[in-house]
Amino acid sequence: MIFRVLKIFFAGFALLGSPPLAHAAFVVDLPDTRIQSVLQNYFPINEYAAFARVSMGVPQVRLSKANKDIVLVIPLTAKMMGEGVHKGRVTMLMGLSYKAASGGLFFGLPRIEQFEIPGVSEKIAADLRDIVDVMGKNALPLVRIYAVKERDLNHSLAKSELKSFVVEEGRLHLEFGFD
């Protein structure tokens, strides 16, 4: 009899003893290879301007503790009228944007850190940089890199938020939850 009472007591303790918000936070470690494979579906991106056709190739994802942002190194090709083809690259820093209604985690706040396209004048390079900046701001926030499923949370997606993200070596550490 005493063993039965203790068994019920410990079973109740196990159920009630856990913190009430044990599943309030949902944690995910997203490897850079996963982000890289998602980008394969969105690139290349092309833009036609009056003087050039600019193409952004598939970015290389760099996740390093040295950066608080996600780093994308994107190869560029600019086919310019009368000047031929020029190749270069742009390094963009990315934040994250979380849309709770769908559970979608997207790139956010793209900004150019470095822009290189050798063999063109400073004026043309500045014009190409402006085109690439607009391309990045228009296209990259549409890239969904992860989707939270409602079953992973103990509340509805509509109430969820991205609580934090930390860039680690080769990984993105994400925490979703609510206040």
C-alpha cells in the first residue's frame, strides 16, 4: 500500500514538478549547410538596368562567432553594354525576420558590407552597387530559411516570437517563444 501511494506521489511530482513553461521556448540549431541548400532554390537573381544586366549567383553562407550577423558572400556578374562582362562579389550582412502567423523565419535587414567588381570605373561601380543593394533588399527578405511548426510550441504560432538568435561556428542558434 505504501509503495502504491509513493508511486502515485512521484508520478504526480514528475508531472507537476517540471516548470510550468518547460515548453514555452523552442530551441533550434540550424547548420549553415541547411541555409546554403535553401539558397539554392532562390538564386541566381537577375536584374536588368538601362546599362547593364546584373546577376547574383548562389551565395556562400558564413556563420562565425566573430559576427553577430549572418554573412552571405555572393558572386556577381555584370554584363554591360559596350564594356563586356565583369565579375565580382558582394558581402552582405543579414539579420532575421520572423513572421509568427506562418511560423516563417526569413532573412531581414540586408546590408552591403563589401562590394568588389574590378575593371570598372568608380562611377559604374557605384551604380552597380546601388543595383545590387536594391536586388538584395527586394529578394533576400523573401528567402524563408526555416519554418516553425505549431506542434513544436505549447502555444499558437500567432503568439510566438523569435526571442533570440546567436551566430556560432557553422550554426545558427535560434530560440522561439512568447512573453
